[in-house]
Amino acid sequence: MNAIRYIFLSVLLGVVGQLLLKRGMTALGPITLRQSNIFSTIFTVFSQPIVILGASIYLIGSFFWLVSLSKVDLSYAYPFVSLSYVLILISSWLLLNEQISPLRVAGVVVICLGVFLISRS
């Protein structure tokens, strides 16, 4: 598997992990951190199965990112991480029913253009 495939796998797993983390945290509801409840909050968050799954998938994605970095320059690989913005935007709209403004869409188009330009180098 060449480096670009590892990069894309890393991005994809990162997106899936983030979506699962969001689902898990939405199920928990808003969290307020205070010095008196920090350990119980950590326990509550990390005892949620969907949060554990999301964090695990994100961690696996990080492993593939490290493999990618062993093969290519960081200045080449890192812009591809921006593709996660695109995938998160689309997934948030489709799967989480989030509202996406035209300004956000324009920002994602600019990101895509930048990634395209860097991939050509």
C-alpha cells in the first residue's frame, strides 16, 4: 500500500472516529468541567461504549497517519488532513442533520483547491 492510501485511510478513520465521538457526547449531553468533578466526568465520558469505539477508531487512524509519515514528507502529507474538513462537513449534514451555511461550503471549496494544488507538487 503506498503512502497516499495510508493517508486517505487515516483521514477516513479519523472522520468515522469523530462522528462516533460526537454521537456519544451528544447522548451524554452538555458537560461542565469543575475541579470538583473532573475525575467523575472523565469516568462518565470514557465509560460510554460509543465514545470508546470512536476513540479507538481515531487511534487506529493515527497509527496509519504515523505509517504515512514514515514514507512521505510532512509538508506533503499534512494538507491531506484538510480533507477531513470536507468529509466532516458532508457527514455532519447527512448523518447528524447539522445546518451548513454557504460560507462553510465556500471554505471547504477553498480547502479542496489547496489540497489539489499541493498534491500536484
